[in-house]
Amino acid sequence: MDTTTQTPDERTLLRAAGLRVTRPRVAVLTALDKSPHADAATVLAAVRRELPAVSHQAVYDSLHTLTHVGLVRSIQPAGSTARYEIRRDDNHHHLVCRDCGTVVDVPCHTGQAPCLEARTDHGFLIDEAEVYYWGLCPSCHGAPAASS
């Protein structure tokens, strides 16, 4: 039995979100698939490797549009520029290295929805939680990475 999960391609994601399929949008999604947590400059550089004539504005507009429709998530750990990742709706959080700024995904410890159940909600209808764990990555503290 094949247990691999097929992810929709970029064109399918764009169409499902009601967006026109454009080369910059496809290239942005491809770049983020290859380099999650990339900042806009990194995304621009990756897109320009595929589409050398693409404008700065086309990439920034694509990031904005893809974030607005929920295909891309923008995260901004304190003291960092905005970084982007493809939204997977998998309820994960992030580890951030205080030294080099590396960001990696970490699954929610409590599972799916419990992260959204605040002890006191003050009347808010909570639909998202952002958790950042801060520390030093293995490269910055010199220890081997723990296997997951």
C-alpha cells in the first residue's frame, strides 16, 4: 500500500484559491516549497533564477496576494524580517536560533486544536496561534542535531 501523500501542484493551488495562474506566482510557490521560511529577498533571488526578467514588484505582489488568500503564511519572529512559508494547515510552530536566525518547523506538542484554547479568551474568537521557541541551533551551540 502506497502511503505517500501527493501534494497539489502550484497551478492547482492557485486555481483552487480563485487566482489566475501566472509565472511569478508559480515561481514564488516553487521557491517557498524548496526554501520554507525564506524572506522576500531570498524568494526574489530564487524566482529570478527561473524568471530572470521578473520585477521586484511582481514577486512582492505575488507574496502579498498568496498570503492574503491563505496559500502562504507570513511569520515574523521578534527582531526578524518577515519570512514566508506555504500554509500547510498542520498546526506547527517554529524554533528560532537567537544567533544565526535559522527557523525550523516543530509540531504542536498538544496536537491540533488545543493550542487554540486559551485559558482566558477575553471574548475573542481565536482562529490561530503562533508559538516561537527560542534558543541556539546545533551549529551555533556546537552540538549535533537531535533526531526527530
